[in-house]
Amino acid sequence: MGVTPMERFGAIPRGSSRRVDTAQKLGRIRSAAVTTGETLRLAIDSLRAHKLRSFLTLLGVIMAVTTLVTVMSAIAGLNLYVADRVANLGANVFIVDRFGIITSMDDFQKAQKRPLITFEDYERLRDTMKTASAVSAIDDRNVQTRSGDIKMENTDVMGAAPNFADVRNINVAEGRFLTPADDEHRSEVVFIGTDLAKKFFPNVDPIGKTIRAETHSYEVIGVAEPFGSAFGQSQDNYMIIPLNTYMKEWHRQKDWLTIFVQAPNLEMMQTSEDEARMLLRAWRKVPYDAKDNFAILGSDSIMALWHDLTGNLAFVAMALVSVFLVVGGIVIMNIMLASVTERTREIGLRRSLGARKRHILLQFMTESAVLAAAGGLIGIGSAYLVVYTVQALFSFPMNTPIGSVILSLCVSTAVGLFFGIYPATRAAKLDPIEALRADG
């Protein structure tokens, strides 16, 4: 181990210089901690001395943080809601459809020229695909249903393949789902959602009872577990009959099917989509350089469209928040400049007692940052109150990410630091003698 020259010649005992360096570092740390603590205490005392002025100063920051956290809570809540209620097609499931996602009138007009998705397309995919664990299909129509004298409007009558419940994760609460035998024999049986069960059979066992849809009657064989609602619309007002029964009794020439393809696992999703696309293009004789005349979409496609929509909302919110923050920052700067003028004599006294320019600079920048951070905390509290109120009164899906809370607090503090630079610099540059002569 090496020694210093002073240790070598005996001026300082060996190891003493290291202890001195350590003691000096600890002393500097303690001094910095004391200075920071004292500066923070002075800043808080200053804010307490002018409570109303401080609160009015913070209105811009409070509004900015409240808006930011509330909007991010709404977006996060809606993202979870859409992923769970709307874009949840099932495990490793994608859809083959005629239209897909339409975002413009031009896309709609082009999609109308596409050939229909037919029962033969479904059978071909079901019998040909090698990378699919299951292929199912549905067709549907909204009609009035009734049981006895009780009516139900806008019931979704669906014709579905027997494996539809497995592909779409529909759970059976009572009875059973459709079987291949029901489909093969075109049986007049129906599997119903909880809305129909509660409406038509509130106090009796619905199994074996009859439901009438327009001119057709069906025997109830099962009841599903509830899905709940999506954007205020119930998802349980439906009935499912065998697909072959639907094709015989309900299918019209201009109707098309929606095909659900389930891949064996998540890693095989893209391969399965590519196989379905290749088979359909080959059967439809689509030229190699032409676009698909059908649509393939999965949960990620729906969520991508949703994120595009919410991204625009977030952009508008950020623009509004930026305006609030700039206004709030300017107000903070003006109030801090007024504070510097009011406390000129105090600054001169501190300088005469040994305070350096950096101490004055640190004090006023700390006051500005604490002021803005206090506004951020109030804004976060206000946002939580808004979120709680909206959830309680309107059942609107909202979820406050902790990241948005931390971001809002950091941004508000940064605004205080940025707009506090000029007043703090002006205070630090005051001449101590001239400052002591000031009235105060």
C-alpha cells in the first residue's frame, strides 16, 4: 500500500491523511445537508406567510396537473376496458372478415366491392388449415324475441359453429352449449345470454323452455355466464343457434360470415394468419400484386386503432396542459420577483452575515420549486377526487397509473425550477450594502 510524502517523512502519522480526507468529506456532506434543510425550511416558511397569494399563484400548475392526471387516468382506464371488453377476441384468436376496420368512406366503398365471406370459405379453412387449432364461424342479425307475452328488443341472434364457445371463451352457467349433433341435424335449440334468462325466466329454470324469434321457436338448452356491458351497451342480450340452423332459417343472399381462427399458441399467430391469407388469396385468385379482398384482424389491430384515437386525445390534453404550465410558470416567476423586491433588506442582511451568492440562489430556486411542487401535489389530489367522483357517479372506466402521478409531480417541480431561475439570479446579484439600505 502506498504512502503520501508527508507520511513518509513523519510529518503526519501513516493513515492520518485518509482519515482527514474522510472527515472533510463527511463535513462537507453535513454542511450541504444543513444548508439544504435550512433553505427548504425558509422556503416553506415563506409560503406559509403568504398562503392566499401562494394558492392563487399555483392555480395554473394545479389545473395543469389535474388535467394531465385525469386525462391519463381516463386513457389508461379506457385502454384496459377496450382490451378486456372490446378487443378480447379470445386466446390466440384472429378474425377473417369482409370489411375489417373501416376508417374512411373511401375504405368503406372499396370494402363493399369485396366478395362475401361464405360458408364454403369457412369449411375450406376448417378442413385445410394446418396451423390452426380451431376454426369457427358466426352469422348474426338483430331481431325482436319473446317468450309468452314478454318481449325483448334488439336481441342478437347468432348462428355459430359448435366450437364457438371454446374459441370465444364463453362459459356455461346452466345447461350446455351447442353440439356437433345439434349443428348436423339443424336442431331448433338455443343457447341464451343472461339478459334473456332474467327477462323471460326470472323465477324458473330456463332449460327446456321456448323462446320465439320472429317466426321461429327454439328450445333453451343452456345459459351463459354474463359478459357485462361495453360502453353502456349490454353484451348479454344474445341467443346462439346452430350455424346450419341459422343458414337454413335466417341467412340471406347478401349476408356474410365472420370466421374465427384460433392458433395453437401466441408464437404461431403470425404463421396461422399468413396461412389463412395465402389460402384465401389462392381460392379467390387474387393477383400477387393486388391487395387482399378480405380482412384479417386480431386484438392487436383493434388496439392499434384504439391507441391512434386516444393518441389524438392525449395530444390535445398535452397542448392544454402546456398552456396551463406556461401560464402557471409565468405567474410563479412574477410572484418570485415581487418576493425578491419585498425581501431585499432580508437578502442584504443574510449576505452581510456570511451568506454567499449560491446560498441566496439556492434559497429562491428552492422556494420556486417547492411552490410548484405544492401545486403539483394539490393537482394530484384534485385529480384523484375527479377520478373517484366519475367512477362513483358514471361508472366510467378510469385507472390512474403511478407513472402519471410521478410524471406530473416532476413536471410541475421542473416548471418551478425553470421559471425560478431569473428571480433567484436577480436576488443573488443584489449588492449587500445597497440591499441593507432598502426599505423593508
